[in-house]
Amino acid sequence: MRASLLSLLLLLPLLNGCGAGESGPQPEPLILIPAGFPAMPTPASNQFTPERIALGKRLFYDTQLSRTREVSCGSCHLADRGFADPQQTSAGVEGRRGERNAPTLANLAWNTSFFWDGGVPTLEQQAIVPIINPLEMDMTMTELVARLQTDPTYPEQFRAAYGDAPNPDLVTRALAAFVRTLVSGNSRYDRFNRGDRSALTPQEQKGMEMFFNEKADCFHCHVGFNLTNNGFANNGIFPTYPDSGRARVTENPRDRGRFKVPTLRNVALTAPYMHNGGIATLEEVVERYNRGGVHPSADAQIHPLNLTAEEIAAIVAFLGALTDEEFIHNPAHRP
Amino acid sequence: MRLALPALLLLLLLVGCGTDGTPQPPGSSDTAAILVPLRFNPVVNGAPFHLDSLYTTTHGVPFRVSKLCWYLSRVELVDSTGTAAPVTLCDSAGHALPFGVHMVRADSAHSMAVYMRIYPGSYRGINFGIGVPGTTVSDTLNHSNASIHPYPLNVDADMYWGWKAGYVFFKIEGTSTVNDTALTFFYHIGDDARYVVRSLQTPFTVQRSAPRSVEVRMNLAQLFVSPTDNTASPNLGSASSSERLGMGGPLADNMTRNMRFNDVFSLVP
């Protein structure tokens, strides 16, 4: 990303009750879109309001969403970890283990598909899955809605947000509204791109150069404002893929071992890595890529990179510069 | 599951139709549509089917079914001129079903019948779909957000994939016995390409004065027949995990083909 916009942040014009030509104090923007980011796509049926975001945040951190009241969305998507999970696979109700590593939630508003195999097209539909997955919350929508309807304050909060009592549709819409506010775009890398040449160390700048050149070749997949092409790739890192990956959705054998290309924003915080959480450190990730693919169906661009130890260290340092401290510590994102 | 037709399900309910778009067959002088049960009667090679009972596939593999459910949709009646027209599916009270979709569940005798709002007259046959249409009134029903739908398209109906935005069209689970070893099988068949359209051509007449249900027999044994070789795999005994890819896999493809072309479904004269 080479945007050199002067402004640090653009204000998304999601202003409540703000008619054209209206004078007086301007309302606080509901969400800040970083410079260089495209407009945020939001469904017409789920436009932002403060009430919807607040409701979604409450639900996100509420363990009532799980059958045993043990876990919430926030149990596996930790702000300190870039809204990912430091465990290889997350613990659901009664200690049940999921099958894949919990990915970051940063910038999901711009995602075009969800989950490691991309089977779900919207955030609203995505929100259904962890609730009903037996390995995660193991809940039914019927029971969840019953809990919310008998809660002393949820019904009123739902009506304020959506004009109706709790129901499955509104649960998913509220959760999606909150998750869309998890926007990360103010890392040192972003500040460097906006003109602050002191934002990156010389080593990080070297790593950035490697990241975006043909030798390290990271940018073919990790590209654009969110450092992902939103595609699916077999990175060839593992010799076998017991998890069918994208093939589960497409039923195309060629998609076996292909998984969604994740954003690299806050990647230094989101270890362990890959769909299975099978790699513990960024150093090992880059070293694995440096060796080239070991799987016969690895994508064509996976090949030995012949990076030196110094170059690997620089790339890892650059990846560390993708951490967005403002995002991580934003109180609006926390319970 | 009771295979005998309860008298109540034969009850024809007069409804005040005629202006609701329900097609009227040629020659019919009736001015009011009626509710006629469309009943599915599962069997295994002629034997009454019951959940958890022991049966044998045509390949000689013993099996028991613990769960069987599937979506019925896009029902049409074919009139005496060969013209097919959509039928409004209703519940027993005459309320139209959302999107014209009904779930048939082997654990619910009530669900084995759904009601068609039709005119008395002569018909040549019936067409129906197995699954949730990928394109319908809302254009993308199969891939829509299940949290907005009532039963049977809701999340808790146990037919929504979740990990993929879509529905299981046809679900059959159970155990088979191979070399004295009980193996579980579970086939969850879905995806737009596996939506089945079945046309059953057997003439029947619907008379206001002599009510009857329209009965479709469903022979489960025909599900497990190889469409190309009656003696070859796949069958339940050989089914491996690799045959259950994603929304079905190769054996599910065979089941789909059997539902389309074999004698899984037949219209009882």
C-alpha cells in the first residue's frame, strides 16, 4: 500500500439524525475508517447505530450465548491477541476443542467470505456458526432467544437497537454490527505509508522492501490495504492436509489443502499460525516459506526463496510493525 | 412411523380459493379449490419402513436408519394435457407454507403428509423437488441467512450447514454391518447441483365427492443401488470417509442420481 493521504483518519459519515445544512455540534462518528481504506460495505438491513453496536458488543462478551454459560465470542477472540486465540485450537463448552485455529477479527467488514474455507458470505451468517457448533458454544437459537427474552434488560436493548424483541435474526445482526467496528489501520506500517518516515526502523523498512519484492514474494497473496487478496491458497507448508480446506465447500479435489489467505494485520499477536495453529512463531513461518512447499499440490508461487537469515529477520521485524496498538487497546472494543 | 393412512389425513378441507392463482385442470367445473394430502410412504423393498429397524440393501448389507429427513419443494401437478402448474403447499389448516418448502421427517408421522391446494379434476402426474431451491422468490433461498426463517428453514431445524451458507437437502444416518462389525454411516446431501427434480407420471383423479390422498412411495433400498452396476460399489459396506466430501461426495452423487432416475419414488395409482 503506497497511499500518501495526509489525513490520519477519515470519518465515515454515519451520522445520526444529521440533516444536510444542519448547524450545531457534529455528532461523534460511529466508526473511523483509516486513510487508504475503501468505504466499508454494510448491508442495508444492518446499518450502524450506537444502539446496535452496543448490543452487539454486549452479546459478543456474554457467556449466555453458550449452552453451559462458559464461553463467549470474546473467550476465543482476545483483544490483546488481535482478536485471535493464543491456543492452537480454542476451547469450547466443557473443554471441547475446535478443529481450526481461531482467526483474527480485524477488518472483517471488508471480507468477502468467512472461515478458513470461505463457506459463508456474510458476517451475519457467520455469527450463527460458533453459537450452534457443538465444539464451540453448542447452543440452539431457540434456547438463546429464550434466555435473552427473559433477561431483565436485553429485550429493551433489542427494541432500542432494532425495534423488536430478541430473535435469531437480530442476534446475528447485532453481533455482525459490533464485529464490523473492529477496524485496524493505524500500525506503524500505516503511519509510515502516510508519510511518517520515522515510523519504521531501517530493519523494518528492509523487511517491507523484501515483503513487496519478487524475492520474498509475500505480496502476491498478502496484498492491498488489508494485506490479503481474500483468496484461497495451498501454501504447501505441511506435507499432508487431513483438513480438506476449501474442498469442503467446493468439493473440488484440487482445493484440498487450500485455505483462506488471512490478513497479516496484528500478525505478531495472533500466534500460533496457519489454519491448524500448527506453527508457533513468525520466524518459523517465514523459514517454512523460505524452504518452499513440501506438499505436492502447493500453489505455483510457492517455491524456495533463498532468503538469507538477515532477510528473514527483516521480514519478521516488518511483520511486527503491522501491530496496531490503538486497535488493540481501544476501549470501545473491550467489555 | 405408521404406514396406514389415518382417516384424519384423508380429510379434505374446503377452502375458499378460486382467485388465488391455483391452476384449474381442463374440464374441471369446480369453482373452489380443496386441500388434498400429499403423503410420503417410506418402504424398504415393499416392507414398511421404521426407524432403527433392520433391513438389507440390494448388495446384501444389513443396515438400520436412525435419522431420515429431507426437504420437499416446488411441487407441481401435471394436468391431462401435460401442462405442469405449481401447487401451493399448505399445512393442515390451509395456511400456505413459506417458500412452498416442507420437511419430511421419519420421526414425525405428522410430517409425512403435506397439503396441496388444488382443484378436483384429472391429473397425469406430479413433479416435485428434493432440497431447497437455489433460486426461488427470494432468488437465493438455499444460501440465505437461516436465522431469518421460520421452521423448517430455521437454524435449529438441524438441516442448515452453518459452515457453509446452505441447507442439507436430504439427510440419512444409521449403521450398517459388515463382517460382523457395525459401522455408522451418515449422508448429508446438499448443494445446488444436487437439487433433485422428480417427475412421476401416473394418472390420478381428485374428486370432491370421493376424497383421497396423493401417495408417493419412497423405496429406501433404491437409494443405495449403484446407478451403473447393480453389483458394484459403492454401497453402505464400502462407504469410506473419502466418499463423504463436503456436501455429499461420490456416494451422495449416486443417491442423488437414484432419486432422479431410479425407483426411489413412485406414485401410487
